[in-house]
Amino acid sequence: MSQHARSASSIPLFEGQEFQTPSVVAAPACPRPTSPERCASRQRSSRVLHVAAECDDPLAPPPRRGSRSSLGIGAPAKAAGTGAAPMLGRANSSGSGARMQQQLLPGSAEGAVAMKADGHRATATLGSTGISITYDIKHCCIPTSRAEHVPFSEVLSAELLPPATGMWRLPGTRLHRLVIWTFRRGASNPAAWFPRQLVLETASEGVLDEWQQRISAAVAREPRRPRRLLVFVNPFGGSRRAAQIWQNVVKPVFDKAGIKSSAVETQHGGHARSLLTNMPGDELAGYDGVVAIGGDGLFHEIINGLLELRSVPAGTSLDKHQWAELQAHLEEAAAADAAAAAVAAAELQRQGGAASAGAQQAAEAAATLVKTGSFGLPGLPGGARHMRGAAHRRTGSIAASLRVGHIPAGSTDAVACTLNGTRSAFTAAMHIALGDGCPLDVLRIDSANGHHAFATCMVSYGFMGDVMAESENYRWLGPLRYDMIGTKMLAANRSYRARISYLPAEPDQLAAAGKVCTAGCDLCRLGREHIKLQNAFREASTRSLTRRRSEWVHIESEFAGIMLVIMPCRSEKSVQGVAKYGHRSDGLIHLVMVKKCSRLQYLRFLLTLSNTGLAAGEHGFFTVVPAVAVHVEPVGGKESHWNADGELLPNNHITAEVHRGVIEVFARGVEVGPSKTPA
């Protein structure tokens, strides 16, 4: 078999994979061994034209005249090798050439067109939702067939390629080609996508011209696809490959999708947030979304910047005096709850069955406290709850309309693993280019010093906070620093005394407990109702302390670690997720409280977190509770650090409240195969 060289203009995309644009140099030589004598003999055969048309498939028998299989379908374009057979002479009459050209025209039945798809004989149909292809493939001379459907929602673009011509094709029998830029799913992990060029070939130029126009029109009608994006690239995060990933992976995908992008390299921490919060509203309105290429820290920096634009100005958090009064009321509330419970128990023991006057008065007093919705907190200025000026309101409205994307290029990339099920940069770029969208919960954290921040992944105190604080001095080690500092903190076996108050989730919020979050999750779909309509996150989280006062739970103890988990937080270190049954948008905090324990016990906790994830319930020395708001105050002189999505908070006295579906991200969730769909 002669050797063939392929000429292609290639666009490298991801880890050695490429989108390739085939271009023709010369027609292929027949792969069958030939000689001038044998070729001349074939010219005398009445079936020479069919052999020439089908010589790209050495296993195929000569077709019958007039049969549907005699349609001349060309092979993918390749450059001819040096051992190409001589060109057929013009011994055939013009009538034979006309018959050959007629046979090369695409056959159709109910809109189906006979052509070649990715080099295989196939029948393709262009429908209203996509392209349906039925392949006719031979394995060991046994005809088999398979079918696939490529929806327009998974197509980046379609373009015509130069036609295939060459020595083995008679004049007027050129093959016209159309390439469709899309992707294929991984066999072992459907959530991991890989570049694919679907090449269709036929002799009818008009068919492919029409198909290209219809496909392009269908893609242009996709309403959710972004047209212009603001891209932040962190060249210093993780393995320092963000700039390379942008140029070699993300930008080619955006270009194929017709997306205009403006890329900015961040120079220091907080740079992206500063640019967003100071960007004029008219400039911000020109973008359909913001993309972070870096680690989880850059993603959360962008989230904080956009929410800051949508939030109220500084001054709505409580000052130190208000925090002192708040703490006094918390203690009084805990004492009042205990006293009310004792009174109710005593009254129930009395004979008569009816509630006494004292019990009734106690119930009325408790109801009054709940109705007033106050622990006696001092009122905040009403004007502080509103945007300052029409310009500020307009900028906040623009920020609410922007979706956020994350291209993983960091140390752990928990956000990308949770949203897409893989750390593949190509997969994340495709989700953005295709315009996928899903809601994401946001946790607002208010500190006692008036500082507030937002988090979407996890907020931790104790072990995890100490690891983050210590590892900041070893960033040059990359991801290895977390393992090294984690071992050091495990050996230290520290614990911290704290008072925790939390508001448990309501029963209807626990309806989906025990279900793993995947693509198309019904629970997360409900979070869409909150996107762009959610305004409660603008208010200080301390206001949550006024809700359902009698249901707050208070715990004071020595803790090795405290974690507030918002999303599942999947990563290579925790494949099932930190919160196994966490969701992208369920409106819950998974509060993890690890009491003081031995080194071996905490190691068991870390192994559970890594191997199976944490589920709600009592687990001996640690507890997982679904909640909607949490208040934590350190007690005593020794304190740890609060780590909010990689950012250390300036104060350890915090109140946090979750807000459902505040942000929309470019993602569809983790795709799983039919046999791997979790219960």
C-alpha cells in the first residue's frame, strides 16, 4: 500500500489534541497495488468507472450497475504518494462520463442524502434540531450500521472546504466537503469532551452549500450563546499554564464559535475585582459574560466583584457596638429557649389537659418575638439598603445579567470539577461557547469588623483554615504545598473553642437529600427562578438571626475544624465531593463540625472526606447538618483563621447566610452515562 501524506492547517487545542482543517494537495492514489498492464486491463472492463469510484475502500466488492451503492463517494482528502498509479486515459465515451457524473449525485429518500461522513459511507439527514447520520461500516466483510445525532446545540460552526480533485477522478466528479466543528464525549467519562471535526463529502456542491447555510442559521438562532466575553488570565496561578491554555485551547474554540473576546492578564491579587468594580457601566454592558482562566481564587474574585456591583455600599454591616449587643441577645435567646422549654414541660405534667394561663402567656410572648423578627438589634439606616444613584443601579443590573465561566488552570480546580465533572480546559471552553447556563448558590459572610465577602465553594475554620494560612508562604511549591502543610497541621492536632449558632434547613428543603447533583438536576433547575431576582444577598447576613428565632440551635465546644460547604466541592482529592449530596443550587449550607479528637480520628475524617464524601448526620466525633444560616464566635484567646474560597477573612467572628441561585455560570452540570446515573 502506498504511503499518503495529509496536508492540514491545524489548531492545537488541548493536551496534544487538535482541531484540524483538512485541505487538498492532490487526490489519493488507489490503495490497491497496480501496474500499467493491470490498469490498461481495467480500462477495457465495462465496470472500470465503478472501480475508480470505489477504489478508496479496498474491502468493498465491485458494485452492481444501477444499484444505490454505485454512487461515487470519495474518501477524505489526502496527498498522493510517490507511488501513485498512472491516470486513466480518456478511452470512455462522453456518455460514460455523463453516466458517472449522474451516479455521483447524492441519492435521497425522505430527505436523506448518501454521502461520506468521517470517511465512512453514510446516509445523512438535516433536520430541524440537528444532523442525523446512519453509517454503513464493514467489519471483517460483515456489513454493520450505527447511527448518531449531532444537535445544533452542540455545534460550534460549519464551513465549506476546498473540493477534492485529482488523478483518479474524472472531470466534473469533484467531491465537495463540509466540516462541522463539534465535540465527542469520553468513553469512560462522558463529562470529559474532546475536539471533533465531522467531515461530510458528496459530489453535489449545492447540497453542502445549502446545508452550511442552514446549519449556520440554526447555530446563530441559539439564544443563549455569548457573542462577546471579558477574559481574565492569571499567569501566576497553579502550574502557571493559564496563558498557554488561553492561546492554545480557549481562544481557538471562541474563534470557531465567532465569539469576540477581550483578554486581560492579572498582575496581582484583587486585580480582576478592582477592574470590574471600577469599569464604566457602558463598557460592562458590551459583554455577555466574564471568564476566569486560572484557579478557584480568580473565579471567586470575579464573583465577588460582580456581586459587589449588585450589592449595597459599605456601611450595612454591623459595627463593633452592634455586634456586642447582638451577642448579648444571642445569649439571652439561648437562655430564653431553655426556660421556655422547662416551663412547657412543667405545664404538660399538670392535670386537666388544658394549657395553663402561664404557658399560654409564654407561648404568646414567644410568638411576639418571632413576629417582630428581632433580637433587639439596632435599626440600620434605610438608605444604606439602596444603590446610590441611577448609574449605580444600572451598573448593578448589568452585572446581574452577566454569566461567569471558569477555565481550570489552578492547583485543585474544585469549581470546574463541580460544574463540569472534569479539569479539561477544552470542555470548560465548549460549555462557554455553546452558551450553557445553570444557577449557583452564594454564601454571604459578614465579619464583626464590618467586612463582608461572598463564597460559592467552602468556608472553613480550624484545620483547613490553618492549612491555607500557612501555605501562603509556600506558593512556590504549587499544589504540593497543601499536602506538606496538611501533614504538619495533622501532627500539630490543634483545636479551638467556639460558640456556633445555626438555623437548620426546613423539612421541604431536605426533600432531595440523598440524591447526587448531576446535569439536568431537578433541584438545581428550580434555582433558576432566583437568578437576577435575588436581592436578599445585599443585606447583612446578621439579619438572618431575626428569622425563626425559636429554631436556632446553639453549641459551644472545642472544635478541630468547622466547615461551611455550599456546593459539592468535587476535585481530584475528593472525587465524590466534600458534601456528597450537595448541589449547585439548593439553598443549603452543609455545616460540618469536627470536635476535638485524636490525630488518628482526624485522619479517618480526612479519608472519609476524600473517598466517599460527607453525608448529613451524626458520625461520632463529627456532625454534618444542613442549614441556611450560621453564626460563629471564637471563645478564648487562641483562634484559627477563616478561609473563604482561598481568601483569608480579616475577622473570625462571622455570620453567614446562603442565597439561592444568585449567580449564573457557564455550565450544565456533571454528565454521566446511563449505567452510571446515581440514585
